[in-house]
Amino acid sequence: MLSKEFNSIDDFISDSSFVNWAKKQNQNDVAFWENWIKNNPEKAELVIDTKNIILGIAFKKESLPQFEINKAWNNLPINKKDRLRNKFSWAKYAAVAASLCLLVASYFFLTQKNTINYKTGYGQLMAVNLPDGSEVMLNANSSITFDEIDPRNIILEGEAYFKVEKKKASNAKFHVHTNDLIVEVYGTEFNVNTKNNKTDVTLDEGNIQIKLKNGLIKTMVPGDQISYSQNTDQILKHKSIEKHRQVSSWKDGTLVFENALLYEVVKRIEDTYGLKAKFLDGESPNQIISGGIPTKNLTICIQAIEKASNTIITVVNEELIIKMKK
């Protein structure tokens, strides 16, 4: 991965993946640099110094125009004769100014937040253990983001399954934020999918509260599924599902369908692998599929769909070409 030497602070700071490691903003970079540091113990002190600089205060690099500096200097309430006489006063003012700068710098250092981000690529799943003991399984092409000091406030893009650790002592709430709504829980298991310009929430255990972006609040019980789009300001679905755990079957590497149309199945494959589907006839999209489709390997996935739908599927330039068998 690395093609250059790292012998100075500048070498590390100029590398974006190292900065991601220092700020814990990308799990892949974090894993890589943890391993690199382990294999290069002689660079440990340099790494620590660089990390401290990166996590320190970043002052804005701007300077005042010279005429502004001259104007400020001329407006000082001290004439030339007084300057020498008041040198001790200047020293006092300088000390006060330095103290104020230190106070402001300390405030920004103590209040700055360290953002954590986990992201998956197409065809990839990732298990994440949060600092509060909760567990998250990220589906393909998805991400979660949260502040290191507040891991119970999650921003989700894509799809994830949450197993939230209940905090009995503090009764602290856990929130999942999407573009459409906020999921509010104490401790439970549920699936959230933000793809296709809407958010689907399916509850497996416990009770949760949904706060829609239009202000409405919905309460869910196990087996409930709600789908809401902020774009249309509509609740697209709110029903009870008997086999609700099939919704999150993806986390085990399988998509489970029951009397689903092939175009619905293929849409999930598009989301998982970043492909686009093209049906060559009007019959194939309406084929009915029931059963499990493995998703850990694209070739096996396609073969399973072909067998279940009596179709032929080929991949051409990141496009799924689908037609009925003759």
C-alpha cells in the first residue's frame, strides 16, 4: 500500500490514510496503520508526535492585509514618546493576551469531537462493536458515523442491523438518524434500510419509537415494519410481518424471498453489488421466486436466481442482462 518512506512528521501528515487513522475516520485505514505500527516499532514515537499534532488545534491560516495592520497600530492609545515608558504595561497586556489565547485554545481542544466512520463497499458486510456494547452489522455499500464520545447517536446511510445494548443504570436512549426519520430505542434489535429514497424500519425485538421528519411519531412492536419517504412526505408502508426476521437475512449472507417478483429480487442484487439490471423481455421480470438466494459470491448468487426463475443472466460491463430460457 505504501510506496514512500516515513521518516518525518511531514511524511505522515501528508498521507491522507494516516490522517484517517489518527482521527479514526476510516476502518480500513485504521486496521492498516495499526498493523504498520506493530511492524515498525522504531517509528512509534514519531507516530505519536504526529498524531498529537493532527488531533491538536488547527488554526485558520489567514493573515490581515498590511494596511489593516498599520491602521490598528496607528490607532493604539500610545504615542511614540509613551511607548518606551509603557513597555512594562505592554508586557502586562501581552501576558493577559497570552492567557486568553491559551484559554480559547484549551476550550477548542477539549470540545472538539472525534468522528468515527465505518463504511462497506459493494458485496461487503462488516460487523461493528460500538463502545457502548451495542452491535451493528453493516450491509453492502453502507456506512455509519458517530462521535467517539457519543456512540449512541448514529447517522446511517444504506442498510444496517442494530442490536442495541440496554443501559439499565442510566436508561440512556439510542438513536439512529436517517434522511427521513429518527429511530429511538433503549435496547432492542431492528433493521434499518435507507436505500431507494426512503427509510424502512423492521423491528425484531423490544419496542421502538419512530420520529418522522414531518413531526409525526410512530410506536412499533415486534414484527412491525414501517416505510417512510421525506421526499413525498408519505408513510409508504406500516404493517405487521409474520416472518419479519427474513428482512434481515442478508446479515447471514442470504436474501430470503417468498413469492417475490424477479425484478424485486434483482433490485436487491443491484444494491448489493452496484450493478444495473436490463430485462430483454417482458416475461422475465414477473417470474415468481421463493427461497434463499446466497449473496456472498456474485457468481453463485446469479446461478441461484437463474435456477429459481428459469432465466439466463449474464454480466456485461457491470450490467445484468436477463432473459427467459427458450
